[in-house]
Amino acid sequence: MRKLPRVLLFVLGLAAAACQAAPRVLDIVLSNPEYPPYLGESLPGYGLLSRIVSAAFGLEHVRVRYVFYPNNRALQAARNGVVDGSLGWAVTAERQQDLLYTDPVMRLRMVFFQRAERSIPWRSLNDLGSYRIGVTTGNSYSDEFARLQDIGMLHTEAAADDLSNFRKLLVGHIDLFPIDAEVGEMLLAQHFSAAQRLRLTYSPHSFWSADMHVVISRKQAQGPELVRRFNLGLKRLRASGEAQRLVESMRREIALAAGR
């Protein structure tokens, strides 16, 4: 058999090396709930968190497509394998049965919104046993909150979404509503009048700081590889300083779009 020319062998070697160096491009679909300014279909870049997630995955050759659901349906779609995963979720033991978690991406500061005319003093969750607390189906409010809820120390009423809980708070059907401070303020600015917003406030200290993660369905065959690639991409994004630049530019863009 004739020997291949050295130049051709060299070219073939370069091609083989390039194929080995470039990982296969993966495509995933993530459910995206409504949680502005972090997440939302109408937000620039689909929100702060979505923009970081897209950039981190992109650095590791993963193309992301978002589909938009209400909160509880977004999580259930990921748990059931209807979509490949979701984003913006805190870790709970129950969720880990169906979902793989990435490294934390951003952090929430959870506070209690209340009516301005009725200040409710408290030092710990144990002080809130005599009040009606609105919760949103599918959301987590810390292990301690869940424990006190389970033993009847906290009296909660569930609603389908955060906006419903704010409406219930305004008319006095609940006394407190837990939500991230920035998310609460933006939802109020987007959906309620100035007069309504003046009637609501929130306590100055948070009861929980929660990390937000990307979650991948355990039914996704490429799940561990997707988690690995995302964590590598996020690490690169942070090391370069691009993650912080993206957050700052997105905050300005979202504020401009909201007319603030």
C-alpha cells in the first residue's frame, strides 16, 4: 500500500486534533418561570439569571432554549422530564430526588412584605405563629420555614402565583407574604398602581438568603455532563469578570425597559 504524503498526514492529524479539542455541541430546553428581574419572558435577555445561565452554557458549547411557565409548572416540567431542566431554584431534599443541581448562580434575599398601616414586629420565624402567611405553590421558603409549617407553628395559605399573594395581602386576606425583596418590588412596580404600592412595605431584615441554581432532570441522559459543562462555564465567566459586567449591564437595561 502506498504511503500517504507527509503533508496529508499532517493535515489529517490537525483535523483529528481539532475534532478531539472541540466538544460536541449540546442543545437543551429549560423551563423559565416569571420572577423579575431574575427571570421573565418580557425582560431583556429573559432576566438577570437567564442571561448568566445562557452565557455560562455558551462558553461550554451548550445552546439553551427557554420555554415559559408559571412557577409550579416550570419546576414540575423539569421534574417530570417534559423539559431538560429549569433555573432559579433553591436546593431541597425532595427536589434532589428528581433533579441534579449545578453550582449556585445568584442569591435571593427573602423578606416578608406586609401592609404599611400594620407593622408586625418579629425576631425569628417562631414569632409569627399568630399571623396568616401567604405562600406560592411550588416555592421553597427554607427548611426551617417548612418545619414550622409542618408542625402547625406557621399558618400558611397557598396561592398559584406571587401576584395573587400580593392581591390577598392588599385586601387583608393574609398578613405577610415572603418573597425576595428585589423581586417583590419589581412585581409591584409592574402590576400595581402607585397608591397600592404605598400601602405595602417589607421588614428591613431577611429571614433567609437562598442560592439559585440551574436544575437538570435526572431523566435527561446527558444530565451529569450538562451540570459539568455549566459549572465550568460559570467558573470561567466569573474568573474573567464577565459575570459581574453582565449583571451590571443587565440591571441597567432592565431598569431602562421598566422606565425606572
